[in-house]
Amino acid sequence: MTVAVVRFGGSNCDRDAVRALEHLGVDAEIAWHEDGLPADATGVVLPGGFSYGDYLRAGAMAAHSPVMDEVRAAADEGVPVLGVCNGAQIGCEARMTPGAFTTNASARFQCEHVTVRVENADTPFTRAYDEGDVVTLPIAHGEGRFEIDADRYDALEREDRVLFRYCDEDGAVTDAANPNGSTGAVAGVLGERENVAVLMPHPERATLPELGLTDGQGVLEAFA
């Protein structure tokens, strides 16, 4: 399996993603967006960073890069696609997943560790966990607030497409534990296809033991 980690101008978590995947024994390589996806790519990661300087809106310009046509086509063929942080914003802007990520309720950039609760453990991205598990992951974003209208939020709930919710250390979903004001405290969702997911926290930054936090390994293990 070769995972393509797509690098846009302004990406800064692409190397982190490659190193985390390689630590888990997964072949991974960086794919410059202008070069398209490698022919042997059997997985795609849209990494974090500040593609195109977050001009217009975070992820808005990268979503229109020609490589995203290839990413959508790969997803349609069943290739797993994971968007993280800026990659989540790109995935939403490209209409691969519902909703949008907007400016944090605090109106400031937030870089901290948060706890999230696993809402659905029967997906290609969460099978390493049990439903209800509480895991600690880093966040680093200024536009991480997940917004969605009431009807589509109800559909997400009904179709069990919420992957993670922000919570406290005991697993309780509270306003105080919601770092950015996301609707329903949502931290990650599935697309219409279960092989596509986006999440705002960074599992690749919580995978290498030398960094002191490995709760994110499960996301990349399940993905791989």
C-alpha cells in the first residue's frame, strides 16, 4: 500500500504525516499537487497547514486544484481519503464531506491538546478504538469550528457519520470542552462514502512515541 500525502503550497504537516505512517509500517510519499497522484496510490492524505495562505477561506483555493479531481475520482473508486486540519477544510470546500469549517468562536488561533470521544468505531478510520473511547489529540487551527445546518446535522446523526466529538476527560460533551464552538461539538465526520473522512485534530502528531502522545495511532492504523 502506498499512501499519497498531497502537498499544496503552504502545507506544513505533510512530512509529519509521512513519518507517522512510515512508523506504522505504511509506505507513504509526498505528492506535489501539480504532479497529481501517483499511479500506485491506494490511500490519500490531505495534510494540515495553510494552503495558499488560507486566502479567501481556509482550504478554498486548494479545493479547486486539479489534483482534487483525481482525489475525488480515487474516492469514488473506494480509495480511502483522510483530510486533517487544513486537509479537512479542503475536503469540505471540495464538497467531499458536509458542512464547513469557520473561524473559532474565540476568534483566535488555538494550539493545544484536546480530548475527543469516539462516536462510531465501525469505520475505516476508527476501527482501532471502541465506541465511547476518549483520546487525546493536538489541535492547531484558527478556523476549526464545524458549522452545518440543522437538517444536514440531523442527517449526520441519523446516518452515524460523526466520528469524534470534543469532550472532557470523562467523555462528557460540554460547552467548556468544545474548543472552537463546533456544532454538536463535532471534531470529525465521514463523507457520503465511508472511505472519506475529515477531522480537525491531528492524529499524525499523536503517533510517534518520542513525542509523548500516541492516541492518534488508531486513526492511521485503521486508515492503513
